Amino acid sequence: MGLCSNAALPVDREAFLREPELLEAWLRELDPSRLEALWQAADRVRRECVGDEVHLRGIIEISNFCVRRCAYCGIRAPNSRVTRYRMAEEEIVACAAEILSAGIHTVVLQAGEDPALDADWVARVIRRIKQLGPIAVTLSLGERSDQELRLWREVGADRYLVRFETSNPELYQLYHPPRSDGRGRDRLEMLRALRELDYEVGSGVMIGLPGQTWADLANDLLLFAKLDLDMIGCGPFILHPDTPLGNRDIAEVEGLASKIEHASSSGHAAIAPGERRSPEAKWNTPEETAPAGWPPNAGPEQVPADELTTYKVIALSRILCPWANIPATTALATINPQMGRRLGLRRGANVIMPNFTPQKYRKMYQIYPGKAETITTSRTILEEVLAAIAAEGRSVGKGPGTSPNFLRRKRMAPHP
Ligand code: 5AD
């Protein structure tokens, strides 16, 4: 035997924090038997730290208006192919009531960065939802001011999700043009503010964004631990044809060319087969200019936007942040509708977020094409999710499913 190159790498939190290079090594790992050790370690930590319950979160996509121009996202402001909608207060409250009556005790209000969802209106919606019964409210409304975040916390919002998307500042800049009115904010700074305001704090990244290297992704994972996140949501990047990434040049980046064909022919994207570039699908329109360094290219270090890498990220996140709530995301279910969620649950995840957006709006919330659940009804989705949980031998979480990481932090905090 002797020392050999295929000796198993350590798989524990302390080792990862001591030797961050291990994270990159695990991310690059392809050997199935060695990966099995990673899945088992993550599943053990998951069972010991957050238990067998799978918590459900009912998502309502309340508005697809967005003032931002994130280069990967299908509902970015310049995409004129999107029909924009904003749900009425009554519709949102009715939808939340439906979620509660399905036995789900968390609603997630998600939207583009839409300034018309003003502070007082959102506060009223939160108050009304909280009056429905024992229900936690999670907000995912983009970059917002401290005043707004404070008000919403005061009226009963419990949690906030804002992904930092990538820990690489240059890559972040390339994808996120600043808000023209200067009202955007640094997401890391916002995450700290949310923590100060006593929210349960969630963040995450996309996996396989063009330009993202293995080292970048390893740094993302380390940052999850450093931020001491209560919730971590990560999914594969999925190419949207009506974005600056949806053109031929970037499609030549390894592995992306076939996906763009798929997006075009699946019937979900508003793009004719064979037509690869829509008028909106490029910078350099009268309103937009490509930033210097576009398109991003990580060459051989490019992380693939695939299922396997997503499972590795879920598993490593679980080991690094043992008490966090970690969903098997909709993007994962989109790239593998049969097994994505189940394998996510098996490899570290403990949350699923079924979509309850009313049918008529759902297809308009295409941040990426083919989004799982744009076709089926909320009922069907819920049945599928419950079946997946049962098939994995897990139970459905009762109550609000507060992040054990948040509860630990509270318990450890000195009492006022
Ligand atoms: N593919 C995958 N995920 C995406 N998101 C936005 N656009 C895409 C895409 N094309 C993710 C971002 C955002 C979250 C709401 O959805 O990470 O924070």
C-alpha cells in the first residue's frame, strides 16, 4: 500500500478551516468512491446538527420588476421580452393563507429589486401575513436600506435572503452594474447590517458562472463560514438567452454551447430555434455598454455549472456550517427534475422551497429558462416534494423551522 495519491482527503470542518486548500481539492474531486466519503460525511453532520426534518418554505414571487442589470438574470431591467407584473396586496395575502393551509409555516416574499414595493407597503403586507397565524416571513427583495430593513424587522419579518453571488470582487463587478440612482449597497455590508438587525441571515452563490474558477468557489465556501450564515442557498448557473451571456461568443465557453441550444429549443425561452442572440442579448445597446473585461473567461479553471459540482457545494457548505438551513434549490431541481432535490437532501440539504406564485404570473418570473415549476400547479409541486421527502426516509418539518445556527447564536449571546 504505502502513501498514495488517492488517500482520502480529510472531511471535517476544522481541517477545512485550517487548510482551505482542501476545499478546492474536494471541489475538483471526480473519483466516485472518494466522493462517497464526502456525501457520507455531509449526511452525518446534517443528521447530527439539524436532524431528519425537511423544512418547507412557500415562495411567492411578488414582482418581476427590477431596476438592476445583472448580466446573468432573465428579469434584468433591459430585457424587454419580459411581461412585468406586480401582485396586489390581497393576492399576496391570499397566497400566504394558502401556504399556511398547506401546513407550511414559512412564506418567502421574493421579487426583483423593485422600488415600487415601497417600505410602508411591504410593511403592511408583512403585518397582514403575520396575522394569519404562526408563520415566519422571509424576505428576498434585493439590496435595501437600513431604514427599510429595520422597519420590516419591527413589523415581524424574520429572515432575509441576499446572495453575494461570488466572493471574487472583479467577477462581481463584471456582472453587476451599479444602480443608476446610486441606491445599491455592498452585499457583504448589507449581510452584516441584517445580522445587527437580528434577522436570520441567508446568502449564497451561483455555481459555474462563466469566469468563476475553482479557487473562487472555494473562497465562496470559506466566506459562508466566516459570515456565520444561518441559511445558505446555492444553485447551478443556467444560461438565459435574453441576457448578455446569451450570445455565441460566451456560448463557446466550455459546456455552455449545448445549454444555449437546449434553452432555445425547450420552448421555455422566447427565442426561435437557431436564433442564438436576441436583440436584448448583448451589451452595447444604446442604453448599455459592456464593461472592460467582458466576456469573463476562466479558461481551464472554469467551474462547470453542473449537478455534481452543486452537490459538492451543498455537502461542503453543510460541513463548514453544520447548523445552517440549506435548501435543495429550484435551480438544482431544474437541471435534474427527477432526482435533484432528493440527491440534495441526501448530501447535506434540509430545506425545500416549493413555489406558490399564482399560475398566471409564474411563467413571467424566468430568472433562468425552464425553471422547474413554471408549468405545474402549486398542488402538484407540493405532492412531488412530499413524495421526494418520504422516498428519502425523511420527515416534513413542523413549525417555522428556525435556523439552528440562529438559535445557537441567540443562546450564546449575553442576555440584555
Ligand atoms: N441561473 C441560475 N441562478 C440565477 N439567479 C439569477 N439568475 C440566474 C441564472 N441565470 C439566482 C441568483 C439570485 C437568485 C434569486 O437567483 O443567485 O440571487
